[in-house]
Amino acid sequence: MTMNHRHFLLVSLPFQSHINPAFRLATKLIRAGAQVTLATTVDGLKTRPAVPGLSYHFFFDDGAAGKPGYIQKIKLVGPTNLKKLLVTVANEGHKVDFLIYGICLPWVAEVAREHHVPSALFYIQSAASFSVAYHLYKTDGGLVNTDIDYTGTLKVPGLPLLKYSEVPPFLLPTDPLALVFQEHIEIVEKDPNSFVLLNSFNYLEEESIEAVSDRINIFSVGPLVSGETEEPYVSDTFQDSDRGTYLRWLDSKPEKSVVYVSFGSLVKLQKNQREEIFQGLIELGYLFLWVIRDQGEDDEDLRCSTAGDGGLIVRWCSQVDVLNHVAIGCFVSHCGWNSTLESLVGGVPMVGCPQNADQKMNAKMVEEVWGNGVKAVADCGGVVGREEIKRCLELVMGSEEIKRNCEKLKSMAMEAVAEGGSSHRNLNQFL
Ligand code: UDX
């Protein structure tokens, strides 16, 4: 095999927000001449787009996906099953040269060591999130060894001062998952055969990337989302069954007139939060396309009220296609990292309504650092009221400055992944 025909085994958790970027990374590696096997757990994928050079493999995870303790459970059965998989693909004549693993799967690095192949952590969140993890858990001077006052702030090089409530909670030592991130950092810090791939780009997060690159072999190769419409995409459990309907509906709307509302693949909004967003949109008279995955009887009122032409509610959509549609003027989002990047690549301004995980930090970056949107302020019960929604929507839909920032970020993203751009160079250097 020539260098470019190396065989990468990419191991991902079976969740939408992990599988989407893993699939996109796989296609990038293939375009650069590599051969890739994407491995996830059985039942992990509903759709598996055929891509020349890409094969899919599945391993057993004890059937506990999404249930409490899943990350610990998969660690018990994963290594044995992954080793079997390595033997299977080697017997098929495709010996694995390199293992890439998503977050929460640090045990894959151990399997790589046993098999004498190098490995890379594919960090599916921002460079900022990685940098916080690194500065908390690095062996030399990790902030976790200092007295943490959770009512205070955290200073991480290259980032605005973070309140502890803005730090991704799973990175803090008070959360059981933090041990997994600590392990990730230990592995990539100590092992010279260990690398980190980031779904970000130098222009966007230069300071965070620089703040870790002294001691970590890190390559920012994003944004991995191409921005092409009709991009093939994988799906874990969701079906894009309303596609014809929402695309036709969008086609009939004026340019930049529709507010797209979606909270990713995991967040479940409280009924009163849905109601406040809905009322805000109705009172402003904005058109909207809204993804509500878990529609129940509670949403009957909402559906009835959107029976006119003003709004459309779907259970799922091809988000990249929607964000690249000319009719979309704004994205009301929880600011999951994939959604944040997809919005940025689509040049769509955001109203951030962060709920959990890394979302508060992402929304803060959107408002304070990148200027491509605003962060809605929740009341003391954690709900963003209709007046606040209206304030944010009017600001974002009307601001020329935010629009300019969106256009700039979009063009910088395109430049990063184009031939000779920073992410393109980084990917080639990694290969
Ligand atoms: C989770 C965390 O919640 C998030 O904070 C973290 O950054 C990544 O892991 P999730 O909440 O699912 O992710 O959000 P996000 O990262 O935005 O990923 C959702 C993915 O589902 C996106 O790629 C989006 O394009 C896709 N999606 C969502 C669709 O394709 N269609 C939809 O209707 C909704």
C-alpha cells in the first residue's frame, strides 16, 4: 500500500452528533486517497450511503446505547469486539494501519497500542472544548489540581473568561464523565504515536488551537461539513421522510425570510419553552420551519396554529440542505457543535438557546467572539421567554453587522478546506 492508500478504521459512538462528523471525516480521508472502514455499534446506522472506498462494520455494544452507564458498558465489551473486527478486516485483505476514535472511546487507543498501530482521537466538539479539557487535566499544572471555586470563573488561555456555568459540565471533576476526558488527555499528551483531529479550523479557533499545540499533535481539519446541498449523510435512528414537503415549502418562500428552529438530536425542550418560542415567532409574524422530533399530543395546539402557511413543523430534516437554502434567514439553535458549524458554513446567523453539554460555551463564542449571532438569556427557571426570543430574532434578522460576520466566517471556512487552505494542509500533513 502506498502512503495514501493507508487503511483507517474510524470507530464512532452510534449517535447522530458523532456519526455525522465521523462520516464526513471518512469521506475527506477517502478523497485524499485513503481507504476507510467506519465502525460503529450494531443498529447504529439507519442509512449507510454508498461511498467508493468506504466500508461499514458493526460491533456489539451490549445493546445499551443511550442508557445510563453506556460509556462504561461499552468499555467492557468494546475492546474484545473491536479486536475481533481488526482480525476480520485483516482476513478480508484490508489490514488496518491506523485507528481513529471518537470522544468517549479512549479504550480504542489501547487496542491500537496492542496492535502496534498509531491512533487519533477525533474530537467532535470545538477546539475550545478540547482546550478546556486539556488545561483542566494536563499532567503538568492541570487546573483541576487547584482549588476550584464553582461560583467563580475559569481562565483558559485563548478563551474569554468562563463562568463555571458556561464550562461544559461533563469536563468538570464533579461529573463522572470527566474521568473519560481526563483519560483522553492523558493518552494524547503522553503517547507520541497519538494524535488529535479537530472538526474546526485555524481562523475560527486559532487561539484555542495554539493553546494546546505545544504538547499535543493536533490537526484542525474542519469544518468537515461540505456545505453542498444533497450531501449524503448517515442517520442513526431518524428518518428524513418529510423531505419533499419542506423543500417545496422553502422553495415557495422569499430569500432569507424563514427562521429555522431545531435543537439537534438529543435535547428535549420543555413544553413551556416550545410555547414561548412559538409565541415569539407568531407575534413577530415570521415564517418558520421547526424540527420537533418528539412530537406528542402536547404539540397539537402548535400544529393547528401552523396549519396556515406561516409555519411548518417536521420530525426531522436534512439540516445541511435546509441551512443552505436561500429562504433561511436565521437559525434558532441549541448550539450543538455540529449545528454551529453547519450554520456557519451556510452563512446563517444564529439565535443561541443553549440547553446543556458544550452548548453554553458555543453560544457564548457565537455572540462574543465570532459575532455571527446572539445568545438568548434564559429566566431563572432556564426558560427563554417570548420577549427575549423576539428581541434576539429582530436583532439577528435585522443586523447588517451580524450578516457581514456570517459572510466572512463562511468564506473563511470555505478557504480553510479548499486546496492549500489550513485544514486542507493539516489533513495532508496528518496523512
Ligand atoms: C450533542 C450535544 O448535545 C452537542 O452539544 C455536542 O456539541 C455534540 O453532541 P446534538 O445535540 O445532537 O449533539 O447537536 P449537534 O452537534 O448539533 O448535532 C446534531 C446533528 O443532527 C447535526 O449534524 C444536524 O445536522 C443533524 N440534524 C439535526 C439533522 O440532520 N436533522 C435534524 O432535523 C436535526
